[in-house]
Amino acid sequence: MKQFFSKPYRWALIYSSLLSAATAFVILDAFVIPKSLSAVSATETTTSTSNEETEGDVSESVSEQTITEAIVTESSYEDENIQIAIETGRSNNTTYYAVDIQVSDASFLKTALAQDTYGRNIKAVTSSIAASHDAILAINGDFYGFRDAGYVLRNGTLYRDSARETEDAEALVIDDEGDFSIISENETSLSSLDTSSIAQIISFGPALIEDGEISVDASSEVSQSMTSNPRTAIGQVSPLHYIIIVSDGRTDESEGFSLLQLAEEMQNRGAVTAYNLDGGGSSTLYFNGEIINNPTSGNSTGEREVSDIVYIGYE
């Protein structure tokens, strides 16, 4: 026997069927259909919050994904913020290591003190200081603890404001934009500088290159050191682009650079400002957990303890 439904009842059945189908699709979409996720940088976090008015619940999801991971070889490092390439060369009967560095921000060029403490005779080897700060690459600094004078300002903190009294005392100033400049400690007092905009002041020297021109000659030398030595130097090519050169020396295999030879190597690589750091037995190049050069001090080999380092890293 046929049953006939009223028109309102028939519309209710149709609406109920459509609602059931829609609900089934939502469930299928939520639990079966895969969703694509957009990657964000390692330092970015995305938070999305959705409110479903029909159910009255709130769902929140937080995702962190890295666009690229660091690519590391025996002589290079690259991630989205730091690029390092190390070249081993031979010149003037000397083995040297030239490091090309580019960073996305000046904050990746840092310094560190031995035992994270300022003071005389507080020392550690470069590799130990570097490892404690998770440095990607590091070199010895100016060994400030060997002297009682010479400006010391590190990572924005001023530790010593007394100038060296020698006529040729030159300091390297690195501002908070990562740009290099050279000052004479005898002619430039710290009170005349805006130290709030300075990240580092390193006191050793001399300057090797200023305004793209070599500023040393064949007779230039650090007091009482030999003409050819293990050397460490740092220079700037352009904004956030730097060069480091470390040379072996004092051995039959590697004589060592004079200051002029060191400056010439810097200039050949486009440095517009370059500065000599502590050398001799202090000269050390650390990369990816390893010592790259061959530190030599007198008749002994191996790292010498130093007061401080310059390094590239995140910490």
C-alpha cells in the first residue's frame, strides 16, 4: 500500500539527507585527505587558531620547520645565514689558510673571552673557547691579557679604556653593523667615540690595509718578532663580507709571512680594511670542531693558551 507524505515532511527528509552527506564529507576531509604544510625558517613559528562555531571548540596548532639545513664539508659551511669557504694556499715558502666569510647579520661575528672571564692570565686554548660557544669557525684574538693597556671592548661590553702608549698603536673597531675601521689609540680616546654603537674593539695591530691600500711595508714588524711568522689577520671586503688569513710558520715546511706579505694576500682577496691579530704560537684556525692549521711555538707544536678569540656562530 502506498504511503503519501505531506510536502513539509518530504522537505525535511531531503534536508536530513543533505546534512548527513555534508557531515560525512567533513569527516573524510579531516581524517583522510592529506594536507600540505608550508615550510618556515628555523627562527619562525607559525600559530593558527580556528574556531568552529557549530561545535564551540577551539583548535590550535604550532609548526616549526627549517627551510634548509647546514651543508658542511671539510672546507666549507653554508646555511641560510652563514657561508664559509676555506682555501689552503702556498706563497713565499709558506702554507696559509684563507677563509671567505659572508653572514646575513653582524651579530654572527662575535668574540669570546677565555673562561668567559675578563682578567690578566686567564687563558685557554682557542679550540676550547670556541667549543664552549658552539663556534662554527674561530681564530685567536689579540691576547689582551698579556698587556696592561690597550682598549678592550667585546660584544658591546667595555672592559678596558686605557690606551697603549706606543706611537704606532692601532686598534680595530667593529661597529654594530659589522663594519671595520682603524683608530690610533694615542689620538682617539674612547670618550670621543659612541661606544654604544660599537660591538668590538681589538687592540693588537698594526693595520694591514686601510681604504683598500696596504698600510705596512717591508720594514714593518710587531715589536721584537721575527720577520716571518705564523700569522692571524682579519679583514673586511664589503658589508657583512670578511676575510681571515692564518699562516703556518717557523718550520722547515712553512717559513711564515711578513706583515707585508700578509697584507698582500689580504689585498689580493679584495679586503678594504685588514688588521693583524696576535701571531706566532697563538695563531690558530678552528673550523667545525677541528684545528685547521699547524700551531707552532718555538720548538713545540700545538695550541698555545690565549685570552680571547674571534668567531663565527649563533651563540
